[in-house]
Amino acid sequence: MIERIKETDIWEKLKETSLPVVLYGMGNGADKILLQFELKDIKCAGVFASDEFVRGHSFRGFKVKKYSEIEAEFEDFIIVCAFASEREEVIERIFEMRKKHLVLAPDVPVAGIELFSRRYVEINDEKFEKAYNLLIDERSKKNYINIINFKIGGDIKYLLPFYEKEKVYSDLLQLDGETIVDLGAYNGDTVAEFARADKNYKKIFAFEPDEKNFKKLLKNTEKLRDIEAFNLGAWECEDTAFFSAESSRNSAMSVRGKEVKLNSVDNVIKEPITLLKMDIEGSEKQAIKGAQNTIKSYRPKLYICAYHRSEDLFALPLEIHKICPEYRFYFVHHRYIPAWESNFYAVIRK
């Protein structure tokens, strides 16, 4: 696999550049990036935010400036994007900036501490290659290589083109009269997507551990038919865990927080299913193990998010392949900066 990868590590690029390095954005992602700056002796020359968020405040000792103020201060500079977005207008703004300045978006894992790097790919080269060989078409293989290059080097050009979810549902998964399990249902947004894409769906089961999100899920799906929701986190067995309840997509299991109930698909769902979706903030591998009987018995179409942990790009398809070798995988990146919404879709074609 490593022979196919062109990029050098983003942190090396930032350390060696003679240009000022400025951070675009604030919050948890910026904190993680600045920590790496400190560890790798990379100097941050300033912080800016979108104009609508600049109100004279500061972040980590930096006055938060407007983009125009950064341009007035420096003739040229490297922009390090420190937040995640799927909003079309935000992504267009970032690519407009890229026309004048180099824009890099570091891949700092949502879960776990293992940084994605060229060395990480070298160490796990055989596993990446095995996952790559499970991909069903050349477009998926190209997407896979592009996302690895992006995760190593941070250049947002590798995220293009974006692939629309609607095409996945109609062309890859070919939804029609499905019985669906949605693990990590959040506020019901993907439940609504499934209902729009498959007007003939039979039933949708939704798991969501965050109490506030669960209430939104119930409210937002109350007009839909045949929805059964569980205030549970998906896991490999029945258990409990602490949960950092942020009332957002980033709510996840933690060493502290509110205690929540966990359970497996095999334990909870007692009827055949035809589509299994997982977007559970780094717990996908455990949830796959907890659904292995369901996967073996019913061979549902699979929709597995693969961007939370550095190992997800190989560990998740290999775990599924171990359970049921007949699956073949598509790999797709949807509209998002950084490489969030990079997903595996798996099917067994008759």
C-alpha cells in the first residue's frame, strides 16, 4: 500500500515551511492541533475565524482575527483548517481561500490517540492492502488511496469529488423495502434520509445513547411510520459505560460523564434486517462484533462510517470480512472537510 502513497506527513510540511502558519477555527479540533504544534515544535502565527464568529475574543492566547486581517498582516501564509464542516457555503469558502494560499486540514482522530501518518501506513501496510483488495470497483480504490493521502498530507484536493448520499442509496445500496437498523441515530437525520430514499421501507430500528439526542430523535420521527427507537449505545454485549453527552454528533463513550446502557444488535433485534448502519464515534468495531450473528444470518447491506479512529480504514472491513467473506465493499467520501463521512458500504451481490 505504501508504494501507492505520494504524500509526506503534514506535520513535517508545517515544521519545514518558511511561511507563517495560521489556524482557521477554534474549539476542540483546534486544541488537538495546537497540542501537536507544541509537541512537534511548529509555530502558530495567528488564529482567524469566519467573519460572523469574530467578536474581539481570544483563543489559546491568540486574538481571533478576520481572514482579511490575516491577509493584511502576511503577504502569504499556510492555512490550517481546525474545524469540521459539511456546509456547502463553508466548503466553498475554504476552496476559495485555497486559490490564493495553501490550505491543509490535519487528520486528528475523533476517537483514540493514534495519529494517522506515513509511518502508520508502513507499519500496517499489509492490513491496508487487504482492505483495499476487498473494494469492488476502481472508483472505490481511487477514493481509498485519496483519503489515505489526505490523512497523511492534509491537502484538501484529495477530498474531491464529493459523492452524494442519494446516489449511494439508489445506486450502491439500491434501497427498496428495507428493514433498517440505524446505530448512532443522533436526532433522526439519517432515519429521515432512509425514509425519503426508501419510501417502501418496512421498519426502522434506531439506537441513540445520548438522552437529549434521543428526545430529539423521538420528536423528529414522530410523523414517520414504523419507527422503533432505543435509548441505547451499540456495543458487543449488554453493558453500561460513561458517556460524554455533548448533545451533538460528537457525543461518545468516555472515562467520565453520564452512565448509559449498551447492548448489541444480536441481543436487541429479533427479526431479519436488510440494512445495518453504524456511525457511533469509534465504537464501530465492537458493534460489528455484537452484530455478527445478524450479519451471518441475514447478510444485510452495510453502511459503516470509517473516520473516527485511525485504524478504521482497515480494521472495520477486515472484521466484517472475517465474519462473512462474501461481502464486497464500496468506499466513498461525502461532502465534508476533513475526511469525516468517509464510509464503507458493503453488499453481497447475488
